[in-house]
Amino acid sequence: MNVKELFEMQRELDQHIMDKHPELKEADNLYWKVLALQVELGELAQEFRGFKMWSNNREMNREKALEEYVDCLHFVISIGLDLGHSNFHKHLSYAVVGGKRVNELIIREFNEVFSASARVQYTGDYEYLTRSFANLGALLGFQWSEIEQAYKSKNQVNHARQEANY
């Protein structure tokens, strides 16, 4: 996975957004990006469905979950750029865990990402955020090659949205 390329693509998208919304250029944008990440994490959790212990339908829609994961990735990278990072490659080594506890591990990792996203705005601990986010992707069964491709596709959509005054 070419993470530096994704950071550059995100930098361009962020600049496009700033050009369309110049009031954001001098603002502290970290607080709303963290909230946006948390909203997208919630949407990802909805697609995962594994936490819905009261439901008989806990099957994840993989395609929609990947789309939501990539929406989260846009904000994870954008937050990193705001904090002065240009890469998170060292956090991309992880192992997929198997067995019947996977659902529990996924739920716990969702909680870790929520915690890390809240913490990053106060501490700047980007490593904790990227590590927990990468682990979540692995636990959900996503391969970095498919994440990268989905990110690039969604990035094009996001640019088009800016052109259409989304």
C-alpha cells in the first residue's frame, strides 16, 4: 500500500475543500474532523452489525462496510495531516486474529478507535489512532490493496462532490 500517495491525495482533497470553504483556512479544523470520524465510525459499526446482540441479523455487508471504512480513512489521514504527519506506514503491520472471539475483538477494537479519536484532539497521539484503526480494518477482514483501491475511488467522488457544491 502506498500510504504516502494516499496522504498526498488527501492533502489535495483537503486543499480543494479549503478553496471551496475559505473560512476553514485559518480555523482549527481538528475538532470537527474528529467528530466526523466518529460519525463515520458509527456508520461503519452499523454495517458491521456484530454488536447488535439483540438481533438475529448480525451479518456484515462487506461492500458497504469497506466503503464506510474508507470514509473513516479519509478523516484519519486528514487528522494526521492537521497534526503534521505525512505517513502512518509503521502502523500498518498487523495480524488477522481468527477464532470464535473475533466478534468480541472487533467490538473492542471499535471502542479503541472511538477512544483514540477522542484522545487525538487533546494529546496529538496519532500513533494510537492509526494503530487501532489499522487493527480494526484487519479484524474486519479488509486487505490493504482493496482499501487503497476503494480510497482512490471515493477520493474521486469527494472531489466531484466539491465541484458540485456538495
